[in-house]
Amino acid sequence: MDGNVWTRVLYEPDRDESGAVTVPGTAVVDEVRRRLAAPVVPSAPVETVVGDVGASISGVGDRCVRVSVTDLDGLREAAWEAGLGLVDEQRGVVGVFGDEDPRITRRSSGREGETASRSGLSSLLAQARQDELAGNPDGLDDVYRGFVVLTDQDRSTAELRCSARAAYRGARELFQVEVRDGVRHVMAMVDGDEAEELLRRWMDGDVTLLSDPRWRPIDG
């Protein structure tokens, strides 16, 4: 291959009966490494994407392949459209989880513009915690270094924003979760599991979310 070459692992995510991805984001890299060492199990969606993007294969496992490409954006887009996952094995980073929601964009600790994934929420929150502890070791309340913001592009307007935000507060060892839904703005201080639950419910459009007793209103 001429030019820059990127190596990634393309895989078919495990899903439950409803179609939801079952492996949490923080466990994906280890799961993919395990699959690469497992006996080969073919995956038609994976094989189709490999053929479409003209990737070079250097490893095959259980519904996954290690591929090399010169067009990384093309591979990412093809994986996203096919509902497949994509892992940078060397860096231990998941690029695509396989359940990204095209309505919802995410911004987190300097990275923005990508679509949000339900199964990837756990890894986003783990990264936010890591970024906060590294960037704000004294736990100052007016400093935010580790956070994730989700925005529903379909429901947001120039005047009213529909978004959810989680910021790790190191001094309290809790996440500060906020939801804006038009004119309503609420906040809760919760642990990591609860933060993931609230963000997932927001992504799912849970009509009972704003009635949750953990919220308290924020003025403005």
C-alpha cells in the first residue's frame, strides 16, 4: 500500500434480542483481543466491509479481522453504516462501537463532532474521570477537565438546546450530570454507574427521566 497505512480490527458486536450491543465500551478492547485469538468464525457483514473498502487482512478471528487501509475515514464510515465496531488495537481505543446514534453528537474533553454510542458511554465516562484527575488534581470546583456533552441535534434549536452533560468532580468522587430539555435544566450528583444510567435514559428518550427524584433544578 502506498502512503499512510492504518491498522484496525473490524468486528461484529454481540447483540441481545432487541438489537442492543451487549459488551460495555470499557470491555470492548479486551473482548476483541480475545476474539482475535479464538477460532475463526466468519461474519458476512465484516467480509462485505472488507471487500468494499479494499482492506488488506493480516489476522482473522471470531467475527473479526485485523485490516490495513490507506483510507481510515472510509473504513470508519463503512463500519458505522454497517453497524460494526472498529478498534485501534495498538492504542487500545475503540473508534466505532456499532450502535452510534446519528441524532446525537458528543463532545468530550477536547474531542467533538462525533456521534454518540450507548454501549460506549462507560468508556466515555471512564475517560472523563481520567482527564479530570490528570488535568485538575486539586479538585477545584471551577475547573472542568473531564466531561462529556451529548446533544440531540433533532430536538435542539438556536433558542432551546436539548443536551445532557456529565463532568467528573474529583473532590467528591462523583459525576455531576446535567440535562437541558428546552427551558428545563436539572442536575444530579451520582456515581459512575448512575451517570451512565441517566445518560442512557436520556439517549433513549425516556419520558420519565425528568421525574427522577435525584434531580434538582438549576436556575438559568
